[in-house]
Amino acid sequence: MALSQKLEIRQSQALVMTPQLMQAIKLLQLSNLDLATYVDGELERNPLLERDPEGGEPTEQPGSAGEAEAGEDAAPAEGETPEPEWLGQSFDVAPGAAEEHLDTGFDNVFPDEAAPLPARAASGEPAAPSDWAGVGAGGRDDSDYNLEAFVSAEATLADHLAGQLVLAVADPVQRMIGQHLIDSVDESGYLGADLAAVADKLGASLGEVEAVLEILQGFEPSGVCARSLGECLAIQLRERNRFDPAMQALVGHLELVAKRDFAALRRLCGVDEEDLADMIAEIRRLNPKPGLAFGATVVQSVVPDVFVRPGPDGAWLVELNAETLPRVLVNQSYYASVAKTAKTSSDKSYLADCMQTATWLMRALDQRARTILKVATEIVRQQDGFFAHGVRHLRPLNLKTVADAIGMHESTVSRVTANKYMATNRGIFELKYFFTSAISAADGGEAHSAEAVRYRIKQLIDAETPDGVLSDDTIVEKLRVAGIDIARRTVAKYREAMRIPSSVQRRREKQAPIGVAS
């Protein structure tokens, strides 16, 4: 067969991931905090974008479920001219506003002064005492000095221990060993380093390292620098003068305390039931993680993206949280004024790219808001029983059901429901919470949601009595009577996921003395 060259014309279809399409997909799956960070970065990079100074509503913001319009899932083709509805009046800026925003003159730095102090000093005119009344050391103007603007740094556990080390140890070698050990303490206050490895690394003897560790274990908070839970509790008990032989035996067998094997503990400690209850109560009053009192991580509260509330006609009203939507606009007046002064092709190309990027960002933000509202509205429609009656009426739901109902792809619904939260009359839930697997009904009826079944299992266990602890097999029988066909291993899996102990451990806990079980 001879090899030859020839020209052919072929027609094919392919999905081209343009930068704009990739941007729209990326924005869909961002949380409101990540979206705010992303928009802040775009505001820094693009001179045509600016925040809405009046904090007005974003362009074409969907306010409720009734305002959501059916839009295309795919992003528009590259280079397409935006329709006028995307460039609403909020894009427009009054003439001269850009110049006012960009005004960097120094004539109004001291609006309350007839002439600024530097100008008076340059002219040789002596300054009046009143001129320097608000000027601090170094010529700093302290007239607007606000002490509340300076927040002291939170003391960390390492800093707290290092400060005590300086006062407790004078020998430089011991200080070096102590500082190395402090650097190995985790946030809970436990020492994770091996003493032999530390001694080998620092070129010291194991006895010197152990001596320094003993000093560190006497620091505040009590129980810090322990190598295990038992050692942490023992340090605290020694400081309370309660580490007697019976308590030592109890601390040495904490696994029996977790299993609630009180008969074995009474034999090991040589005490009666009342003394054992007092000892366990004292153990409970100790702090198992003393280091958490320092440098605690600030918990970020969840800000819902969607609000759901009952309407006057019995329906559910779904609306977006306007506080989570970025308020940005395109300064077309500034673009028009700068475009007139652009001379070179590179300047014109830069401005065109900035305008296209800004327009696409506004369009992507609007499309993101509309898509979130459409998905949330369909979820509320599918899970109407949950909002009206509670978790027991949660229905099985998957991504395909919602995607088919709103005319989108499953991947789009998956991205929309990631890191998004809904505030309801029953609390704040992640959108993915409403997507649960199905468990078949025993009588062949409608399937049950896995989350609803977990809730039923928890209800059955919470209603147990000391003489009527339910085994997993008994729970299976009760659920089948209620019309739920479920296997015993599934019940055990759900129970363990909810951190509920086995029936044997629950029976020991409920039949234990009041002083021990409390």
C-alpha cells in the first residue's frame, strides 16, 4: 500500500472548555466565603470592576422562587455580545464618578485645617500650640487614634510554656532542651516526641531530658506535656494530692472505665461501689486536654445561601441571601473615558480584555445565583414533607431527579449543592443533606430515606429503659413492623455512625450506679 498525502474536510462536534466556561463552572461550586475572596481578587486585577458604594442589590438578583427563570446550563459562546438585560442600570456610573474615586490629591488631607502643618513649617511660620494638639511622637496625627483598632495577639500554649520556662530554669542547656520539648507539644497539650530521639538529636543524656520534662509537667495548665491520657490525669491528681494506690490502679485501667466494667474495677482498686463512684466522678472533673485553653481556633459560623420560610398561602417561599451575593458593577463611564486616551494596540487590547472579563464575571455571578435558586426551589418541592413534619418524612432523593426536573446536568446540580447551606424552620442544613439513599419498604410501598431511618433508630434507642435495652436484631424487627426492610448489619452501621454504643455497653451504662453513670 503506497503512502501519500491528501486533504480531507471533516465535520465533528466537540466541547471546548473556554476560559469563560471554566470560570462559570468554578464559581458554581464555590462557597459564599470563597466566592467573596475570588471577587476581591478580581476587583484588584480588573480596573473596570468596582464595589457598589451604596451596597445595592446585585444586577438582576433573583429574589424568590417565583422570579427564577429557566436558563441555559451551558455558558454562552466566546465573543458573544451580552444582552442588555445582563448590563442593567447598576452598571452605569454617573459622569465624573470615576475621577472622584481615583482622586489622589492632597488638598483635602486636613479638611479641618486652614493650611496643613507641613505647609506652615515650610513657610517658616511658627506653629501654634493648638496645631500640635493632636500630633503624637514622630509627628503622627493622633486626632483619630483609636485604641480599639489594635487587638492584642492571642497567647499560644507554646508562648505560655516558654514564659514559665524562663522563670523556672536558669541553666542554658536545660532551657534548650525545654524549648525543644515545648515545640513538640501539640494543641491539646500532649508531648508527641520520643525522649530517646530528642536526647540523641540534642546530644544530651536521656536522664537530662527526663529531668527537664519533669519540670515542664509542673507548669500551668495542670497536666500539660503529658505523653498519654493516663499520665495527664495522674499529673492533675498528684497536684490535688489524690493519687493514692486505688486511684493509681483506676488510672492504669482507663479502658475498663470506657467499657463500664465496674465489677473488674472494684476488684483491681480494692474499693466498694460507693468509693468507685466517687473516684470516677473525680476523674470526670479533670481536664483531659489542658492545652485547648490556649490558642483556640475561631469557629466560623455558617452563613446560609438560601432562606426557606412558610408563606401565607401554605406554600414555601425560597429566596437567596442577599448578604452572600457579591455587590460589584462595571464602571462603563471609566471605560469610555480611558478608551479615548488609549493609543497603542496593546492598551486597547488590555482594555478590551478587562471589559470582556468584567462582563463575563457579572454574567457568571448572575447565572450562579439563578442556578442556586432553581436547585433550592426544586429541593424544597421534593422534600415538602420534611419542612412540614420533620426528619421522619424525608424522602429519598438523588441528583438525577433534581437535574431532570430543572433541565440541567447532574454535575451542575452536584456543584451547586457543594458548600451551600439552607436556613429553614428546622435549622440550617447543607443542600447535600437532602440527598439520601433509599431503603425499600417491607410491604412493597414507597421507599424510605436513609436519614429518616437513622432518625427512627435514634428515637428507639433514646426511649430505652434500663431493663429494656434493644439489641440490633430487636431494632430490625421493630423497623419491619413499621414497614422498613433493613438488615441487621445496616442497623449496626447506622448506630456506629451516630456514635451510639452497643446494647451491652448501653445496658451497663443504664444499670450502673447513679453516681457513676452521671
